[in-house]
Amino acid sequence: MRDEDWIKTLEDGRRVKFIYQELPEDGAFITAQLEGNEVVYSVVLTKARNPLSREHVESHFNGELSKK
């Protein structure tokens, strides 16, 4: 199983930490957390078609991260 985390700076200057963890049977657990924010967005994907790219993980949170 693969685990990965990275930090991305959004266009408005906010920093987001992403975490991607592969789960058994082609599942994945992905999270996004805004820097300095206690809110963490998490998703469990049961049919992730691993491995996922960073862009694929980030795209799952576009709606939540577009809110200020």
C-alpha cells in the first residue's frame, strides 16, 4: 500500500495539506486540511483504481476548497 502527503498553495495564498492512503481491495482514503484550520475534509473511495495522481486527489476537494 502507498501513503503520500503534500502541501499545495492555492491561488488565494491558502495552504492545504493533502493525504492519500491506499486501502485494500482498490480503496483509498484521502484528506484535505487547510493550514491553521481544524476542519479536515475526508473521503473513503471504495473503487479508487489505485494509484491516484495528486491532481485526482486534489480535484475531489475543489468544491470545499473554493469556499472561503
